[in-house]
Amino acid sequence: MNLRKLTPLIIGLMIIGCGEEEEKNTTTMSDQNQNMVTEEPTATPMPEPTPTPIPEPTATTNNIEITTNYPVTIIDKLNQIIDISNKPEKIVSISPTATEMIYKIGGEVIARDRASVYPQNVMNLPSIGSAYSPNIELIVEQSPDLVVMEALTQARFVGEFQKLGIPTIAVRAESLIDVTESIKILGSALDLDENSEIAISEINNKIDSLKTSVNYAEEILILISDADRNVYAAKPESYAGAVANLFNLTNGAEGMEDMGPYPGYTLWTAEKAATSNPGFIFTISPAPEPAPKLSTMLPMIPGFNRLTAVTTGNVAELDPVLFMQAPGPRMAEAAELIESILNGK
């Protein structure tokens, strides 16, 4: 057979063969796909989210972080054992001493006695009357969870508040130790311990710096008069005497018997004055103007008018608020006044 005639035949057979083979392969793959079982994908379980613990809130006062610490038990300056279950939020102060101590450590009150005038913002608070005779009904109306008083002059009110179920804390300021211990007591009661430590440190540091600048060796007297023009001298046991004692000044009234309306003071008669010889006399005049200052009256009082301190002009007035009406955390300011007077500033 002619080769040229065979060639197209051979090519045609090859194409048919290839087509059959491809169809066979396609059919086989199709059959395999039909026989395959498609498995559903298994979901991977997601872990349950773990909640992030939320820290307990902490109170912050003057940028000092402090934690609550209740219940607390304290012993106040009347040796009362007082249990405080929760942080006091509604505090009534019935003494300037108590008010100033509370605010010194960053606390606040909702009502105050009439004589509490420092710091200035307390003047916007309701008054519950005089520190000597506070209005108990007005205090109860405030629904306080704590009353703070002064131990020496207000101890008689404790029983009334106990009957009403109102916790009371008594503080005292008859010495530097009294002041710092009372501030520490309030710090524990109000959960302001760190603030109280800072306040104590500030007071002590300022007084320590003042002590080194006073070197006065002569005897001194601190005198006050009442409405009947009786004159009394402050003993070292009084607050004014305690401030002077910070400088180790010799107090002419030391060892004398308490006499008169003021604790820590003794009656200083004309006869007693005539036998004393103070180098310097400090006077306190509690009565507001136009009442005359005691310092201007001494030259007219027999027995006092012949004292060398009076005749030479070594007499100076002390601030009645700092030295008598509001003894407390401003003790360093009171000491600063005595230092400035004795150093002629």
C-alpha cells in the first residue's frame, strides 16, 4: 500500500485512541469523586475568656494611697476603748481642737461648734452651738456616725452621746505629746494613718528648728485676766505654758496650785506679783475689742506696775486663738510667735 495513503489513517486512529483514553481517565476520576465521602470540618473549641480581676478600690488623700482597715479599735484621750466598724463619713466636731486636728490630716466634718473657725471653709458648715454647751438636738439632726470632742473640757458630754448610740472620740492638746498622740488616734479612726504621720512629722520638725534659735535664761510669766479683772498665770501644765516649755523657759508659775476657771492656771494676785521678778511677760486677752488688752492694763494694776518687765516694756500680747481658744496642731505656729518675740523679730 502506498505510504502516503496510510499516513492519514494512522493519525486518525491515534486521535480516536487518545480520546478514548482521556474519556476513560475522566470517567475514572468522576467515579472516584463520587465514591469519596466529604467529612464535615470539626470546629476547634475556643477557650472561655478568663475575667481580669478588678482590684479593690483604694482611697487617695493628698496623693497618698491608703487602704481601708476596718473594723478598728482605738483608745482615745479619755482612755475609752472605741470600736469603729466602718469609715466615719458624717463627723460632727464640737471643739476647735478637734476640728483643726481632723482637717490637719485631710478629714472633714459636716457640722462644727461655734468657736471652730479654722480652716476658713468650716465657716460654711452648720453650727451646733457653743463648745461649752453644744445643742445635742442639733447634733442628732445631723445623723452623725462619729462625734469628736476635747477631753479636758468636754468629757461630761460622753454619757449623753453613749445613750444616743453615737460613737465619740476625745482628743487633747495640753502638750506636744497630747497633740501628736491625738492626731495619731484620729488617723487610725478615719483611715488616714499616713496623713497623720506626715502631719506629726511636720509639727515636730518645725518645732525642733525653732528650739535652736531661742536662748533666753530669765524667768517668764504668761498672764490672762477674766471679766472681773482677776489675773491668772499659766502653769507649764496649761497649753500656753506647754508652748513656752518647748524652749525650756523658766516659768514663774511652775509648781503653783490650780486656781480659777482655767485648767492649768493659777491666781496671780498683786501680792504674788510683787514678789516675782520675770524678765519677760506674755499676756493673753481673750475678750474682743473694744475690751482693753491686758498688756496695756498691767502698768495700772498695783503690784504689777512695779515689775521690771512692765517698766522696761518687756511685755507682749499672744494670740488668744493660738494659745487658748484653739490649742492643737497649730502648736508650731504658737511656738514661732514666742520665738519671734524673744528674738525681737
